[in-house]
Amino acid sequence: MKNYDYLVVGAGLFGATFAYEAAKRGKRVKVIEKRDHIAGNIYTKEVDGIQVHQYGAHIFHTSNKEVWEYVNQFAEFNRYTNSPVANYKGHMYNLPFNMNTFSEMWGVRTPEEAMAKINEQRQEMAGKEPKNLEEQAISLIGRDIYEKLIKGYTEKQWGQKATELPAFIIRRLPVRLVYDNNYFNDTYQGIPIGGYTQIVEKMLNSDLIDVETGVDFFDQKAKYLEDYPKIVFTGMIDQFFDYQLGELQYRSLRFETEEKNVGNYQGNAVINYTDAETPYTRIIEHKHFEFGKGDKDKTIITREYPADWHRGDEPYYPINNQRNNDLYKQYTKLADEKADNVIFGGRLGQYRYYNMDQVLHAALTAVNKEFD
Ligand code: FAD
Ligand code: UDP
């Protein structure tokens, strides 16, 4: 065993960014990763000349210039703009909710007509404070859109009634009175040409960093804690403490990937299935993230099925409701008392529904705290 300064647990975006910055400062870093590949959930792999997003559609978007410039060191980004389409029982609606959606839904043509319709629909929530996702959605956009484009998708995605879900989940979705299908409001957006894996590969490519895949921290937790002066842990914080305060909740997913012998299967990178009956939430067709690049007679699609999480499953989403956030806080207290040589980071370590740009920001914040 060399004289490492850090053990980084997890070769995802948080762990890799920390390792890269530590090595830049002359520190020796060991990275362990339980999967058989690096890059965590942003992992992409080339099949038929197409970059396949192995863990679901990943679109980089941010309004943080520093983060955008930072990530551009490691890849060149294309001009991909996310504009998913919703399929509700065979009817196609543009997302996010904008003039195209309103026009398809109600036959309205102007922002004034759309606003009048939305206001009429919102009446049922007039004067009431939305207490859950259903009420939030209706007060934002009205019942028609809620029933057709939100309710089924959301209840599948989270495995709970919309009346039991926190309102904040839906506040992520923009509502616009212009004919603009850009899903995000951010200043910068794109997909790295050639995929995401190269970003993490470049970050970890240093003489000062050793990476081992197929290694689970919990197989030798005590030894790692003894051997390494400092640990950066990007797995589940409740698992780190052997769930001693109780389990945090997560949502899992199952991905079903298929090669099709057609050049263009669905005409868009992302189609959401917003009815309750279709068991998957979305189908992604990977080649459209790079404007059709790859084999012209083949395409790769992935259906995304939401799933309950049980110990041992992949914890794709933290469920940031009040109960879980309170429990997470108690775990951070435990971390301060019992594990002051461990930095908990990333979507699982910080138990936050982070996007990639937020993970980069969180990792750079941890780096500043550690070194500056
Ligand atoms: P992870 O990528 O989860 O990395 C953690 C790593 O630690 C994993 O590789 C894991 O195997 C490893 N690990 C865990 N426990 C152990 C252990 N005990 N021992 C060893 N290794 C361990 N963000 C966007 O910005 N845009 C998007 O469009 C977008 N779409 C998404 C779609 C889906 C379906 C999902 C699930 C997420 C999406 N995200 C998106 C979020 C993005 O994936 C995350 O922000 C980012 O990947 C989190 O990085 P991380 O390093 O925190 O976690
Ligand atoms: N959502 C919806 N209908 C859609 C897409 C999203 O109701 O067609 C809701 C759903 O509750 C989802 C939330 O909006 O959980 C956030 O969607 P986003 O696409 O940002 O989620 P992610 O890509 O993180 O899964």
C-alpha cells in the first residue's frame, strides 16, 4: 500500500472531481468503485457508433459560468437542446408546458388566450395554499394538463399518489407563454461530443491517482478507515453508518435497452409516456443526443421503468421529503461526531436530488474547503 492521502469511494462525477483537484495539488489518491466501470450514473458507452447513456438520459445544463467552463476542459459540448415530447394515449404534446402544448391541448393561438384558459383552470385552487404536488400542479397550470401530462407520469415515477408528494418536485418544470420547447431555462446546455465517460477518464488520468473498479467499500470498511488518513465517500450516507438511525428512502429504476434495425425509431431523443397504464416513464433514443450520429440503419433505445428501492438495489433518486431530510440531518450530526475524517459528497453522500452541474459545484466547494 502506497502512502495515499485520500481514499475516494465512488468513481462518479463527485469522486472524480475531488480526485482530480487533489492530484492537481500533489496529493496521492486511491479511488475504489463497486461497479465494473468508472463515471457512476453519467457512464456512456459506444454501441453501433452511438453513445449510449447507460443510466438514463443525461443532458448537461447550467447557469453557472464557472461550472460550465470547468466541465468544458474535459470535453467539447454540442448544441443539443432538450425538448422532450409527451405521449398521452397516442396524442403527442410538446414539453415543457409552453404555447405549443397549450395550442395542442386547447386549440388556443395567442398567449392571451392561453392565459385565459390557464386562469380558468386554476380557479379551483384560488386562494388556497398548495400543500402537495397535485395542488401545486393545478395551481400552476390547471387540471387538464395535470391529468394528462403530470399525474400518471409522476405517480409512476415516485410510486406514490401525487397528493402525498411534496410540491417542490413539480416546481422544477418551467411554464412558458412562448412557442419554445427548450426544457431548461439555463444559460448553457449540451451533450459532450463522444459521451460523458471521457470526462471522468480525463479527471482520473494522473500518476497520482490509482483506480480500482469492482471493489465495495463495505467489504473492508474497518480496514479502509484505519489505513487512510482521509476518505471522500460518495455512496449512501445511511449505509455508511449501518442504517443505525433508520433507512433513508430512495427510488430505483430498471433500464431496458434494445437495438432496433431502423435508422430512426421515434424521431426524438426523449419521449415521455404520461398515462398511468404504460409501465415505463420514458423511452430514450440515444443517437438523437448527437443529431443522428452512428449506424444509419440501426438505433438503440432504452425504456426507463421506475422501481421501488430495497437494500441492494441501485438508489438512483433520493426522496427529499420532510421525513427523509430530517433523518439526513441527523446523519450529518453523526458524521460530525463520529467520522470527522470523512467527507460525504454527491447525490447519495449529501442525499440531494442534484443535477450534474450541482454535483460539480458541490465537489469544487468541498475542494475549496479542504485545500484553500
Ligand atoms: P454517482 O454517479 O451515483 O456516483 C457514485 C458512485 O459511487 C457510483 O459509481 C457507485 O457505484 C459508487 N459507490 C456507491 N457506493 C459504493 C461503495 N460502497 N463502494 C464503492 N463504490 C460505491 N443530471 C443532469 O444534470 N442532467 C440530466 O439530464 C440528468 N438526468 C438523470 C437521469 C437519471 C435517470 C438519473 C438517475 C440521474 C440524472 N441526473 C442528471 C443526475 C446525475 O446522474 C447526478 O447528478 C450525478 O451523476 C451524480 O454524481 P455522483 O458522483 O454524486 O453520484
Ligand atoms: N414530470 C411530469 N411529466 C413529465 C415530465 C416530468 O409530471 O412529462 C414531473 C415528474 O413529477 C418528475 C418531475 O416533473 O418527477 C421532474 O421532472 P424531470 O424531467 O426534471 O426529472 P428527472 O429528469 O430528474 O427524472
